[in-house]
Amino acid sequence: MRRIVVEQTTETKRRTADFRPARRVSLLGGTTTFGDCLVALRFLANPRQLVRGSAFAEYERAFAQQIGVCYAYSFSHGRVGLYALLCGLGIGPGDEVLLQVPTHIVVANAIRYTGARPVYVDCRLENYNIDLEQAEQRITPRTKAFVLQHTFGIPVDLDAALDLTRRHGIALIEDCVHALGATYNGRQVGSFGRAAFFSTEETKTISTTMGGMVVTDDPELAACVQAFQEKTPWPSTWQAARYVLKLFLYHLLTEPHLHRYTRTIYEFFGKRNPLPQPTTDEEVNGKRPPIYEERLSNAQAALGLRQLHRLETNLAHRRAIAAAYSTRLSREGFSPPCPPPKAEPAFVRYPVWVEDRDATVRSTARHAVLGTWFTSVLEEAISPVYGDYEIGSCPRAEAAAVHLVNLPTHPRVGMQDVEAITSAVIGAARR
């Protein structure tokens, strides 16, 4: 009788497993926890604490300590932080600012909103970071700053970048929107240049739905950024509530066993989605939106602070997942990204060069939503020319915009997901 009971129990478990929905990993929602959701609900239940409170100052102090600098200032978006830095450096009409492609249209926009001209530099395909030799060739007497992007969380060769900017007397601004927690020579990226800016938008290493941070060790520049922040308006209570609600809903909707179904609902709403969107219609057309400068709300800062406290666990997971992707794909002839010798990446996503991106996305759709940073040299731009980009000027970046997919690394990605995703990627390449 006991043997029969055991057999029935095993059969019941098997049938239950058969009915359990298959996993489908999202690109969003993986950095938050159920505890974060409870905090979000508490803020929604007490709207007086949504916008102003003590959390944002504590969050700024903790962020500065994490990077190893003296000053940190929060904003509604990383792009607003970049704009504040450029204004603090006195960048304006007639000036030029170097930046790499591929990047996002909002980075180019922040430069253009000052009246300066973005000067685009091609990437290197071994890690999708800037070609520093070409950057030096594009420096002119009008070049005042260099925005240095650590693409996908892979640090640039900072020794070479610092040498270049010192020799030419231009300000180095680190673009760390992908790279929170990455290190170079044992030191946090964001602590090398004159200043740096970070993003905590929903697809980044930690999420406050939207949000950005500026860090610096320069007291004069810090004073300028602080003055800019103090003049920047707070979000409305309604807007802060929408950001917090979005974080809560995305955590639930992107649970891997549910996302197969909720993704369809998300795509159905499309532009009608009532939750706040990361990029406005004006920005994708290269124009300045009516509401651009805005501060981070208190509730978002509290949620960011919670995630900052568990950053090391988050990063350890991402590095383990990235290493598993690299091992599995390398065996099949894929070339993994190659960081500089002193760099320790913090992969916000894991980039993979594929011959047929559409086929790869279709092949993996059962298992995960693949990222397609970057589908353009200026991501999300209706046309690159809206960012003053000259087609054909950066051919490697244009090729990357055709061939790159990026695999999720966030804490909801398990080793079973790595196996399923890489098998699908490899299968697409063999067809």
C-alpha cells in the first residue's frame, strides 16, 4: 500500500508540473522584490509622503558613498542630470561635445538643448564602447566635453580615456546609465571623470521606474548642480503616484510564470498604456518636451535606497548569469564581449551579435523577451538625423544596430532560463 501511495504522489506532482505555466523572462521588473511592492503600496496609501520627505537626501548620501565620491544629486531622469552637468560646465552654443554611438537619443538631446553640437564617434565591436583613437581625431578647438558611455555595463579603458581628456583639456563625463556597480582597477565607475550620471529607469540595474543621479568630487561643479536641482520643480503628487504604481504593477506582471500572458495585454495597450512612458514623443523627434526638468520624488528615492542596499547581491547574480551565457555561447562559436584588462563589468544586459536578429527574437520568444538595444545608432529616435547624426559616419555602430540582441541578466533570470535562451539563440544561428 505504501508503494502505491508513493507512486500516486509522484504522478500527482508530475501532472501538477505539466499544468504549471512555462517561464517567460521579461526585460522589466526583475530588480524589484515583493517587499518593494509593499513599500510602494504604503506610499500610495499615504500621498503626503509621495513627493517630499527625508528619503531622497538619504538616498543621495548612500549613492555617493556607493560610488566613492563626495556629492550626489537626484533627478527625475538620467538625461536631466546630464543636462544639469553640461549647464554647470558652461557648455553652450558654439561648443562641441563628443559622445559615442550607439547611444540613446535623449543623450544627444541633452547636449543639443544647451545649444552645443553633439559630435559622434564610432564604437569598437569587441565591447561596443567608444573608439578612443577616432575620438581623438574628432577633437577640435570647440570640443569642451566628452560623454563616455560604459555600454551594457562594460567599463571603457579609463586609463586611456583620462589620458586623452587631460592632454586636450576637456571635461570627462562618465555615462554610467548601464554601469552601476561596474569597476575599473578595483574602483567604481563614475568616480573617474569630472562627473558622472546614472539612470534608475525600469530597465536598469536598480529601478525607481524613472530616475537619475549625478555624482562628482568637484565642489565647484557640485555647487552648480545643487543650484540647478534647487530650481528644478518637484513632480506632482499624481505623477509620483503613477511612477510608484507602475513599479508595483510591473513587478507583478513580469513574474516569469505569468509574463507569457501579461505581455500580450501590455502589447495590446501600446501607446494607450496609461502608465508613464520613458521617452516622450517630442524627445524621439529630437525636440524638447514641455516638461523636461524635474526632481525625483521621495517615494521613488525610498524604493531606490532599498535596492541600493542589496546592490551587491544583484550584481553577483548578473555576473553569474553573464558568465553562464558566455560559457555556453562561446562553445558554439559566438564571440563574447571583451572588457579591458582592468575592468569588472556589471552587465545590465548581455550583448550578443547575431546574423539574423528577427529570427533570433522569434526563436527565443517562448523563453524570454530579448532586448534590442540598439535598433538605431540613436535608440528610439524616429530618425537619427533628428539628433544631427550623419548617416554613414559611424559604420560599426550602424552594423551593431542591425545585429545586436541583448539577453536579460536580472535577478529573476535563473540558470534554467540561461539554458533555454542560449539553446534558442544557437538554434536560430544554425537554421
